[in-house]
Amino acid sequence: MGVSDELVCILKKLRLSGVIQSLDIRIRQATDDNLGHMEFLYRLLSDEVERRDSNHLETRLKRACFEQRKSMEDFDFHFNPKVPKAKILDLATCQFVERKENVLLVGPTGTGKSHKEVST
């Protein structure tokens, strides 16, 4: 068994499957870009953190039992041209939380507040 195989065994034991998935790519990248040890390790572990965050989000979304998944990329700004796109995209950054501001979305029924899918 080579060092690479032993490393994979250790990574499995530590439950670092994201590292296993990106190890070969990051080794190649480190060689091609002449990365230092710290930068290589940072990128490798960042892949693991990103994978875990993604998995946690996926789990939370499944547990939420939403009827449909919606994102800002799905929002149809053409449905109601009166919706201020720039303001909505600014709200999506959640900067209002850091500024300790309140946000209230109000308006008549059917104007797009709940991000409902419109059947045509």
C-alpha cells in the first residue's frame, strides 16, 4: 500500500470525504501553480468546508419540506415590473441585518411577495 492509499484511509477515518474528492485536483494545481504548503492545505480544507456547508444546507432544505424551492435566480422580475429589482437584490444580501434595520414586504395579493410560481 502506497502513501496515497494510506492517506485515503486516514482521510476516510477522519471523515474528510471532501478532501478525498478534491485531493488529486489540488495536488495537480499545487504542482502547476507552484503553491506553498500552507496555500495547498488551505485550498484543500476549504473544499471540505464548502462540501460540508453544502450538505448541511441540503439537509436543512429537505427537513423544511418546502413545496417548491425558490432562489433569487428563479425570481421573475418581468411578472411585476413595479417590483424594484435593485432593492430586492440588495435585500437578498441581508445587509439590513447587520445595519439592524427592519424589512416588511407589503402589497396587494398576487403581486409577487411570496415568490409564487405563476402558471401561464
